Amino acid sequence: MEIIGEIDSNKPGQTRGIMERSADWMDQAEGDLQHSHSDLKEGFYEWACFSAQQATEKAVKALFQRLGAEAWGHSVADLLEELSKSQKVSQELKDIALELDKAYIPTRYPNAHPSGSPRRRYTRREAERMIGYAEKIIEFCKDLLPRL
């Protein structure tokens, strides 16, 4: 994961060369979370898991935007680890982020599994768990965002 950007101390919330768009990132995170609920309802459990991972990734990236940095990479665990250098992040959130990260590639590609397609390898229970994890991380981000 790479963090780019330099905070401009003369303009709080601004970086040199990076427009602050944390509200846009959080809005998309919430949309992805809604998408995960829709996928769950329709039985697309692999997509519900992936959408939950995407929602958390975007919510955490909203925090980096507010801090004046742009975060690259898709690992929620890595993003939270980097964030923990300046903000308190619980071990519980770091642990559930590790599980969410496991939904990034295998939920979409058959060759990530020894046999079968992803749509046959994810369960409702798994999707519900991932959505619950996403909700916890997004709530953390929404609570922290106004204080940054």
C-alpha cells in the first residue's frame, strides 16, 4: 500500500496536488454496502462478500482523504495498519479487516479455488458475516471522519 500526497499546513483539509474528496469516498462506501445487502437478498453471496470488502476499502480511504493523503492498494488490513500510526484502531477491526481482504479476489475468479466457480463456494452465513464486518468498519470510519 502506498500513501501519497503532502499535507499543506496553510490549508487544513487540503493537500498539494490532491483534492479532498472524503465525502465522495464515504458516499460510495455506503452505496457498496447497500449493494452487498441487495446481493445477499438475491442470493449472490460471493458478490455480497466482495461488495462488503469494497465498502470497507472505500470508507477507510475516505479517512486518508480527510487526512490529506491518497491511499493506494486494496487491502483494508494494510490501510488500517497505516492509519493506526496516527489514529487508534482496535485489534478487532484489524482482525476483521484481514478476513474481509480474503474476499477481494477469490469471490470473483474461478481459478482462485481448486474447483468450482465462486458463486458455488460462498454461503449466506459467510455473506452475512462479511456485511456485519463491513458495517463495523464503516461505522468506525463515519465516527472518526468528522474529528479529522
